[in-house]
Amino acid sequence: MLISNLDKAKVLTQALPYIQKYNKKTIVVKYGGNAMINEKLKEAVISDIIMLSLTGIKVVLVHGGGSEITETMKRLNIESKFINGLRYTDEETIDVVQMVLAGKTNKDLVNLISLKGGQAIGLSGLDSGLIKAKKLDGGDTDYGYVGDITDINIKPVTDLLEKGYIPVIATIAQGIDNDVIMDSNNIGKERNSVYNINADTAAAEIAVKLGAEKLILLTDVKGLMADVKDEDTLIPVVKLAEVDELKKKGIINGGMIPKVDCCVASIKGGVNRTHIIDGRILHSILIEMLSDEGIGTMFLK
């Protein structure tokens, strides 16, 4: 379908007040799911981020990479195990996670942004201790090298933003609780722990530290729905006071619980708005940021 010049002008006119509103403000985008796998969606996400950056909006991209980790482990004949939705991360697996997230996935995204005319620099939680963590306390359940964030050193991120770069952050963390590994002679050797961190959680904590205007979580669903089987039941706005009741009713359940919890925590930490939006829709970030209609579910005080 061809769009007339007049329609194009109307779209740009609608976007103008939002560009003015968010100019010099910071947004954090958590990037994962199908939008990382599908090349057409990936190009749309990267184009959206570059456009926002060029309009004067400070964008931080926080990414996962579960599918690439699983694929690499398969090629290395390492079995992937999941417990309660979390990847069990033993010593062999954390090496793969670090290699894939901080290496291939991160640098592929930085390269794509650069090729499309943006300026980006890749970071991981290990750089200048950007993300520090301790071993996740799972009670009777051991998740291996899965971490619980203890601190964020936001200075590397703000330094890049001030210089006009898009920080691209891989969610592995520097351990503050180094462990001791016993060798074949039963001699202990200290290991500098590296932890696998949930990307939603990392994005939320980074957004709080930055005092971000928005946190946007790209997912593989339309947003929060009253009936998960019916996309027409999308709930466009949720106030914090409504969250507990929605959990009691079972509307917020399963894998949506940790995502909503991240949204709630970020708002309580000072982020103005958080959004769960459908990363399967082309240019969903621009639709949320620069249009009257918006997209997905917005959480606010």
C-alpha cells in the first residue's frame, strides 16, 4: 500500500510533540525474544533505536540471547537445562553464556547499529563492574551460576550517553562472592565468579539507576491480557495499586509475573513509565514512543 505525502506529513506531525517531550530524556529498551531471531524484526528494532537516538533521545539497549546460547550449547554437545523457567548454569554453561552474550550477540548488535548509521559501544556487566551480583538464593533449588544483582555502576553507561553513543549491554555480572573449586588433588582454587542475569531484571535496575523516563520490555506477546487466549482483551494501562488484585485473579500469572514485577520495581525506583510491548510487530518501539495510539501495556503510579 502506497502512503501519500500528506499522510507521511501527518505521521511526522503527530510524532513532533513526542520528540520534543523526550528530547534529552533516557529510555531503556530490553531486547529479546522473537525480535532477536527474526532478521526483519531485528532490522526494525535497530532502525527504531537509531532514529530515536538521532532525534536527541538517549537510548540504552539491554539484551538477552537465550536462543543463541541454546544453539551454541547444542553445537558443543552441552545439554540445556531449565528449572522454574531459569537456565541452570553450571561451570561449563556459564563459559558459553559469557562467550555468546558478551561476545557474538553483543558485537553483532553493535555492528548492525554501526552499519545502519548509528553509533554504539558494547558493554557487559563485567566492564568496570557495571553489574555486580551474588549467587541467586533458590532455597532448596540450586540454579548454578545464576545471579541476584547487588549493585549497578552506572558511570560507564552515562559516560557513553553523554558522548552520543548507544550503550548495548549484555547481561552477565561480576560476582562479589568468589567461590572455591576443588581440583583432582582436592586442592582448592578460588574462581572469580561470573553470573548469568535475567535481562528483564537487569534492564529494570539500570533504568532506575539512570533515572530513565521509560523502560520498554520487548516480548513475544501483545501485552498483559485479561484472557491470555484472546488478544482483544489487552489491558492498555495498569496502575501499581491494581497489580496485587490482578495477580489474585490470575490475570498476571506464569512468565508474566517476573516481567510485571520488573515494571513495578522500576516505577517504585523512580522510572516514570514502563511498557510491555509486542516485539513481533514491526517498529513497535516507534509506535509506543512517537504516536498517540501507543502499543502494549503501560504501567504507571
